Amino acid sequence: MWIEKNGPTWRIRDIVDGRKVTIEAGWPNKTSVKKRLTTLKADQIRGDFIDPRAGKLTVAEWVERWWPGHATGLKPTSVQSEGSRLRMHIVPLLGHLTLDEVNNIVIQAWVTKLMSGLPDLERPGKWARRPLSAKTVRSCHGLLHSLMKAAVQGRKIRTNPCGDTKLPELVPKEMRFLTETEAGRLHTAVPEHWRPLVLLLVSTGLRWGEAVGLQLKNLDVLGGRLTVVRAMHEMSDGSLIFGTPKTARGRRTVTFTPKVAAALTPLVVDKARDELIFKTTTGLPVRARNFRRGWLKWVEAAGLEGLRIHDLRHTQAAWLISKNVPLSAIAQRLGHSSIAVTDGIYGHLLPEVDAGILKAVTEALEHIDPEALAAELEAETVGDLLPEMADEAGGEIGER
């Protein structure tokens, strides 16, 4: 690199791919441009050099370069969701900016726009851009963070501007846990054709896609167990795809009771190994949107308005916790990526378990005489101390 006069100002030049190119221009005097050149050369020596021109790529241009490679490592459902976030929320609002123009202030303003939405001034009461939920905003920011991280790794910019963004707090949706009586009411309200599916969901904690994607070859009715190896997903274009479970530990074996086995038995008669266990009354795969229409009517009939299908999974976890099943076993049964996930979702239920433990201990101690117990403890303590006192005494005599 070298400096040279360029009209009334100075610039820094270099040879790239056999051609002379301008690295930076517009410096007012020779002293300032020489200081800048020294800094750039020092960065080269340390391996920290960032070509100032690289940051002039727009966010939209960088997305076009980055997305194809990033998408190859995603599941089809993630390609759909993340691609939608890019098209709907990142490129339209930030795509015109260059990479080096995107700083923390810009990102914070972008997050605010996503949260507050954009009213349609020509149509009062309507939205040009609807406000997004805290979860969606955080997902959009996470995708932008990955995009800018790749720009840092590609030496387009020096630091990731997404690091210090203040994000909206997540407000967890209220979980519903069915009692055994409520589960019975629901079972009665559900039409006979759908009872085996609902029973399996509430008694195993399977995710919706894992249940409706279950094939005969992965179900052992006589052994009372099934193997989760895939899940069915509905794409935005209406197509159905079968992919791997949500997490690596989602691939698992789940047991079920004889009652569930009895409900599933009629569904396996005269079916090929690759056939789906659950189908509609017309023999088609079960779609969540269509099933939900009936679900809303059934939960209302059971007096359980607002109950979501996913709450059946929560119910299974709550039942296990109430029986003091370890979180590690629950995490394995539900296919969580780690026990930390299970604790994060259901940890607030543990105080109830502790209360149950205390109650059991209290009942066990009911017939014990407190005075006799105190005397026994004292005797045990003295008995433990005597050998120690003897050893200490012997040591003192030896020293003397």
C-alpha cells in the first residue's frame, strides 16, 4: 500500500489481483493519510486488516451471498421460517444500508420498528406492518446476528453490531395441565376416530409432528413402545415433508400403557409397514389446521376452552413431575435437547414435588417419639466422637 495525491486530497492505493485500486480516499493532508496508512499496515501484520471497501456491500447484497450457504445446513422448516424473516423483516428495513452503516443504534431502532409496527396512514385502524411478538422479534434479531457474524468472519466488518441490542423479554404462554378428570372429559368429547391420537399425545408427550408422522414400522403395540425417528411438517405451500425430530435427542424410544396399546391396536390392522398410523376419515395424512377446527369444538364441549394441542405435552410432563420422576428421565421421554431445557420449562412445578416429599417424610415420622429420637441421635454422635478422642489422646501421649 502507498499514498498519493489525488486532486486537492490524498488517497491510499494498493495492488489487488494485479490492478491498482483505491483503498481509501478523501484525506485532507499528507500527515493524516500517512497515519492512516501506518495503521492499515500494522493491521496487515497482525492479521486484523479489513478492506474498507468490503463494508460498502449493502445488507441485501450480503444476504444474497450468505443465504445459499447458510440454508444448506438448515432443515426445510427452518429454511422456510428463516427465509421468510429475511424477506419480510430484514431486507425491506435494512437491505439498503451498507454493512458498515449498520451499528447498534440502527439495530436498536430496527427492533423498535418490529415491536411497534407501522400504521397505515391511508387506512385508519389498519397496519402497513403489523407489530411482532417478542419471540418473533428475538428470532429476527438472532438471524441478523448470524448474518453479521458471517460478515465479520468474511472480513467485511470488524465487529458484530448485534452484540449489545436490548431485546424484548419473553413472556411465556400460560401452560395448561389437565387433571385426570379433565383428561377423561376431553377423551369423551373427542370423536371416536380421533381418540387414539389424543390419548397417545397426552400419555406420551409426543410433539404433534412426531405423532402424526408415526409409521407402523416404528410402533410396537404388543411391546408397548414406539420409536421416534421423524416428524411430519406442513410447508407454507401446502406440501407435507418428513424430517428428523426437532432435536438430536428427539430420536428416542417412548413407552406407553396397555390402555393406549388397546386404542392403537385397531389402527395397525391390514396396514403396510410404511403407512401412517393416524389418518383422516378419508384416509389422508392429518393436517394440523384441519384437525384444529374440530379441536376447538371438542375442548369447548369438554369445558376446557383455550386448551391447546401442545398442552397435552405439558400435561404429560406435569403428571410425571407429580410422581417424582427425575427431570433427566422426563427430558429423555420428551426428547428435549438437555435437562436444562426441561428445567427451564417445568422447573416451576418442582416446589409442588418438594411439598409432596416433605409430606411423605412427615407421615413417616408420625409414630416416632421426638425425645427418643433426640437421645438416639446424641448416642450416635457420642459414639462417633469417642474413637476420634482416643486417637487425639494417643497422639498427645506419643508426642510427650
